[in-house]
Amino acid sequence: MCLYNLRGKIFATHDTCTHGQASLATDSSKAREIECPLHQGKFHIPSGKATGVPAPRNIRSYAVKVEDGAVLLKE
Ligand code: FES
């Protein structure tokens, strides 16, 4: 699981790249895209959509709710 704070809004996606077994959690970018550290595939954080080759498929994104300071995810 990856959690992102983009200008105060929280997003969550699956952690593993769809191209290989690379963790996406190592990218500390402040942009709305996350880049895979292994082959630089890219994904749109709010939707999980694959936006850059060689990422072949979207990563899963999760609905997020912040309640009393706790981040809650919905499957
Ligand atoms: Fe992520 Fe190749 S493992 S782009």
C-alpha cells in the first residue's frame, strides 16, 4: 500500500508496479504521478492509471476517508 499526501488530500494505491516486482513506495515525488524506480513506468496517483511505459496495466487505487486523523481505506 502507498499513501500520498498531495496538497493536503490523501490518496492510496497498491504498492507493486504492474510491470514487475518493484515497490512504488520509494518515490517521494510531490507530483500527481508516481514513477517506478526500476524501469521508470508511471502511474497517475488519484486514478492508478498507467501513464508511462513500460507499465502495462493500471495499479489499484483505493477510496480514502480521513476520520479523526485516521486514514481509512475502502476496498
Ligand atoms: Fe516498474 Fe518495470 S518494474 S516499470
